[in-house]
Amino acid sequence: MVAFPKHLKFTPNHVWVKTHDHTATVGLADDLQHEITAIESIDLPLVDDELEMDLDCVTLHLADVELYHIPSPLTGRVIEVNADALDQPEQIFLSPYERGWLFKMEYDEPDELEMLMSSTEYAAFLEEIEG
């Protein structure tokens, strides 16, 4: 079983969440790179955008002219975006759990955190879907 950072929560859409005082840093789990082709560009939400859990908020433009939509892991308001991810989207998987974050948000519904998977649950989920 692959080990993921214990302090993070995950969604089935390969999104990780790091929380601190009603804010969340959001990024893509490194295993997503096995499912997609090279990222040409990325569309991130804007600062002050209101996001709803499970509604698309990020779009990856892939090398094979395909779009890959990623839903928000939580409900809340965007407070910061990672300009480096916009400028060099291919770099987000080089250090996905540190420098490769996508955006930060203030989340409204702390109960939504209970719907996210722990790192152990996420690893088990990946094993199950990979067969």
C-alpha cells in the first residue's frame, strides 16, 4: 500500500486538502499523473470566488486536447491562488504536497471535512479501483 502524507485529507477525485484554522490548501495527488496526459495549461478559480463542494472549480488542459475538470473538495471562498501553478502547470506533480498546491480557501462547512478520506483510506481506495 502506498503511503501518503498523514496530515492531508483526500477526495475520490485525487484532490488533497490540508486544513488549518478554517482555511484549506488544495492540490492534486501525485497519483493523478498516471491517469492524465501532460498538462498544457490550467484554469484556477479566482480570489473571492465562492466554491461549492463537488462542483467543478479547476480545469486542466491536457496535451491531447482534452479537458479534465476537478471539483472543489469543500464549500467556501478562494483566498489565494498559486501563480506558479498557472505559469508552469507541468510542475505541479514535481512537489505535489508542498509547492504544487493550486489554491487556498476559507471553508464554510467544517462537517464537510468528515466526508474526505484520510491518507490510509485514500491508499485503500486507490488499491480498490486499480484492482
